[in-house]
Amino acid sequence: MRWSEQHWGARVRSRALTIILLGGIGLLPMALAACDLPAQAAPSPNFYPVIHAPSPSASSTPAPLGYTVGVWPSDFTPLEGHSVTIFVAFLDASVPVAGARVTIQVQYARGWMTFGPRGTNGAGYAAFTVPSRGQPPARPVVVTATVAYQGQTYTGDSVFATMPAGAQSPKATPNPGD
């Protein structure tokens, strides 16, 4: 390659770069103008932000949870005619409460049945065995637990639905632990 060809190629590249840079600089103000937002948006007549300062006596520590009632069946989809164990947990924050009186009401298709009262054990649990017979398949059965403790009552709810006899109860897939 001769010197004049090298020199010519360098000049073309230099001019092309200059044109690109000048063109970009020329387009920059237009791009910025297109993106420009108003310096201050007018406040909406229906929106008034309110900022509350915390009171001097406020604490960053949340209030204790208090008593909670947990209710769940041993099987959410038992086969028709099989019994279900209903578990009830009674906790003060996260501490089990022993000796609380628990009653459950089960709402079947034909009405309510009451089970209990029964006391919670040292781990805060009470368990009840309830039949699922006579309940139409796939119809929800509502379970309400009422816990009586120190003159107060607390409630919790759960639900299960029977499956037709011979049906397979749905299982989680993949199986936890596989």
C-alpha cells in the first residue's frame, strides 16, 4: 500500500469521525429538550400529602402479637367416609398456652356439629377426630375453633373437602423431600 492510499484512508476516517461527533452534538440538545420535564409539577387539587411526625412516646418496637388460634385438618381432601383429625394450636405470641378450653364446630351440608370442649396440652395443641361421612364430595366443610382462656374467647377457621370414594387425593408434586 502506498503512502497516499494510507493517508487518504486516515483522512476519510478522521472526517467520518468528525461528522459523527458533530452530528451527535447537534442532536444532543434536541434529545434533551424532548426529555425535559417541567421544573415543578402543579399539585393535583385532590392530592394533599400528609406527613405525620412520630409522637415522642412512640416506640420502634412493635406491639406484642397477643393470642392466636391456628386450625388445620390432617387431610384437606379426605376420601368420603374417612375421618379427619382437626388440630388447633393456641399461642400467646409464639409461646404455647396449656389448659385453654377448645371447642370446634364443623359445618356439614346438613348442619353444624360441635366437638369438645377439650383442653390444650403443654405444647398448646388440641386435636379432634371428626367424620367426613354424609358430606357431598368436593363441597367445602368449614371448621371453626373457639378457644376460651382467662375469660376471653378467640376463634380460628379452616376448611376441608371430601373426595368421592375411590378417588385419588391430590398430592403435591414434586413430593417435598424428593
